[in-house]
Amino acid sequence: MSEHINIALFGAGRIGQVHAANLAASVPGARLYAIADVSVEAATRCAERYGIRAESDYRRLLEDPQIQAVAICTATDTHAQIMVEAAQAGKHIFCEKPIAQRLDIIDTALSAV
């Protein structure tokens, strides 16, 4: 068994940067492996800080078998869809709150997980 879990962070905004710092330095067994953001510049800036891979499309990271888990720190209106896709990709999921604004969308995301 591996001594760490590779985590991809989705979202390089304010909360994403907080989680990046925590994952990189304060969570035993976690390794911040990559970051994705729709702003390639934001993803690149954050990735350079930690010496990790940057992507503009989170789906590329979902396809990476080296990544076991994702931290979803994107805009609220994207959380549920990304959760569904991450579950389908077999990734462990941490999602910022709220999952969504509507209960039916939340229920769909939770059912996928």
C-alpha cells in the first residue's frame, strides 16, 4: 500500500488556495498532485508554488490513474456535476459546501457518490 494518497485540487481561487496549502503541508498521508482551474493562469500560479501539474480542464485529471482523490473547490454551481464525474471515475471526493443550491441536484450528486 502506498504511503500517500495523490489528490487533485479543482479550483485555484481563494478557498482552493487555502486547501492547496493545507494538503501540501498539513495533512499526513496526502500529496497535492495536481490542480485544475478554468483559468490556466490561476492553475499555473498555484501549481508552480507547489511544483505540481496544472490543467485548465479537471476532466484530464479525472482520467489520471495516479490520482486517487479530488478536492472540489470550484464555483458552487459546478460542484454537483464534478462530484458525479469524479464518482464515475472512481475517485474519493472532498467537496466544498454547499454541494448545490437545490435539493434535487444534491440528491443526484449524492446518489452518484
